[in-house]
Amino acid sequence: MLSSRCEELEEKLLSKQLDLVELSLQRKKFERTLKAQRAAAKKKLDSVQQVSLLLLAWSAPDMRPMEKYLETASLESLGYSQQQMADDIIDKYLASSIEDIMLMMVHADQCMPPNALRIAQRFWQEHAVTAWIAKHNRVQGVAATVLQVIARRRSLSLSLSPTDLLERKVLPKAGELKWLQRYRRRWRVHIGRLPTVTILPLATRRAKA
């Protein structure tokens, strides 16, 4: 009877020991996964900070490009709010020396990783194009053409005015047309004709109602 009891206890102890080993292995696996997730989050956060800092340096005191970029950065998944990140970037910018800010404005390729620089350049460029389209529609009363949009993008890259590019009659390249398609999807911009609307006086509209 005693022998049977000992065997039963040994089995339970062995079972418990196996459970502990399995739990220990799971914990190590969990810790490795958590460590990898934190490293990935930190890397992404660093990239977000770098891009945001560049956008602020290029457009300050206008903070709209940086704020618009932060809206797309999924900061909540990293435990940050848009306002927290914006405040952090502004603090970093204000704490930077004039030399560092000038370096970011003129020679960003010497102080920023290539990936962050590429993302910042594309976003700043597309943000400027979008603002120009909105202004064009409001002032001109007609939608911008494909060639005008591409000319505006080229002018931001080459420091040439869209008028100069249009006068040269440079046709869009295949890569630029693909960019235009991606740009429309990212920014939800529709390039086409605006409907003609007859604006009647308020008294006339009330009389017709």
C-alpha cells in the first residue's frame, strides 16, 4: 500500500515537474517574442521620429506635414498618442542646434538613414502636391490635369516651376503614371472634371423652392 502511494506521489511530482518545465519553456518563448516585438516597435518608433523631425525641419513653423504624417503612423499600437508624439518631436526640434537643423534642411542625407529620408521626401512632396491641387481647384474653379499634377511633383524635385515644365511639353513617364495611381489611393485624391454649378441669388432660389 505504501509502495503504491509512493508511486502515485512520484507520478504526480513528475507530472508537476513536466508542467513546470513546459511553463518555463513557454515563458522563455514568450519573453523572446516580447523582446522581438519591443525591438521592432522601437525601430518603427525611431523611424517615425526621424521622418517627423525631417518634415518639421523642412516646413517649420508650419506643422501640418508632420501632423498629417503622424495621423498615418499607427502610433496607438506602440503606446503613443498623436499629440504625445507631436509634442516629443517639437521638443526635439527646439532642443536641436541651429547647425543640426540646417544640416537636416540642406544635407539630410548626411544625418538621416536612407529609409527615413526617402519616406520623408515622398510624404513632404505628396503633401505639397495635395495642398496645391486643393488650392488650384478653389482658385481656378477647374480640376488640375494629370500633366499639371505631374509637373507640380517634378517642380518639387527639380526646383523648377510647373509653368517651365509644361512649356517644355514633357510627357509623363510610365513610372510617373504609376506614382500618380498610388498617390491617388494613398491620399484619396480624384483628378477629373468638376461639375458646372449655376449659382443663383438667394432670393431666386427661395422663389423657385
